[in-house]
Amino acid sequence: MISCKSESIDFDYVKTSYWQYDKGFKIGKGDFISFGNDSKVFSLKGSIIYFKDEPLAVIKYVDKKNNELIVESIDNQERGMYINVEEFTR
């Protein structure tokens, strides 16, 4: 997987997309994450992903062409991939 500086990540794209778990590190217990204003489970502050107000992951890379969100556990031990469901199913 590729690493990238957070300045080049399109956070608006991340926040407005609906993400489905694909492989590797999983955030939370379910297979879907979203950061919409009505989300009470997931939030995004900078490149840090919070699950129920606890920091669990860092966004490492976003590949809009392939609809992928690459995350890394907060302890830098594991990476995971999520797919933008809305874009992937068009």
C-alpha cells in the first residue's frame, strides 16, 4: 500500500463518501463507515478517524480513481482498505 502526506488527501471526498470494509485493519465492528454530519459513531478530525470518540486510525492515502481509502491503525501496526460504495456501484 502507498503512504501519502495528509495535505494531498481530499478530506471532503472522504467525509461525503460511504465506505465499505475490504481488507486488513477494520475500524469498528461493522463493515461500513461514514463521516456525515449525522454520524454518531465515526468522526474525522484532520487525518485521524475516531470511533465513538476514541482515535482508532489514520488516513494514509485516498485513491479516487480506484475508490479506495487506505487507513492505518493508530499504533501503526496494521493497514486496511475501504471502498467507496457509491462510486464503485455506479
